[in-house]
Amino acid sequence: TRKDELWSAEKLAQHDGSDPDNFPTCTSIMQYVVQINKEKWIFGSWKGHNVTRRNLCQFQGKSLDTNDIRYDGPGYRPLPKLCECSEDEREYLMQSLEGQLHRGGNIVAQLEPFLADQN
């Protein structure tokens, strides 16, 4: 089941849209790995990437160019901790997740590094 399915950041990165027949395009918001509805457009920067930090940077008015770190970049870990987010930040993240689900996305797994970094 998707609750038991854990993905690594490397596996998520394979789902960057470059080979949709073998690796359907996915993104990750918080711990949820979401397969994107192939009939819907998504930001290229979201493909194959955990966008939690990116969403928080947007909410906080920080530069995405300097603060969004991909899985193989220095400083990627630890991922943001939800317990350190304000109520408004958590709401913004939930709206981002819900937006993908309302557009036909489907949760297919959980992102192991995000779960590990919550402790």
C-alpha cells in the first residue's frame, strides 16, 4: 500500500518527467509522493523533487534560486520539520498538496528522508 511504500530522494528524482513511460512524473510535498496527473501542467522545478522547502521559501518571501536545494545538493538534509513550521506555513503546505490532489494527482508513496528528518 502507499502507506507502506517508502521512496528515497534518488527514486523520486527518477520521476522528473524525462522518461514518463517508465517513471511517471512525481513530486513530493511534505512526506507525500504524488504522481502528477499527466493531463495537467506542473512547474518543471517540481518534477522529481520534494518541494516542501521550496513552498516554505515562497511563503516566507525568500529567493527560490538560492534557497531551494535539490536532493543531491549540499544542505538538502535535513528537510524542513513540520513541528518547526507555523500554523500558517503548515496550512500553505497542505494547500499545495491538496492542489495537486484536486488536479487528479495520486499519492503513491511516502518520502523516507522527509519522515526520517522529522525526528
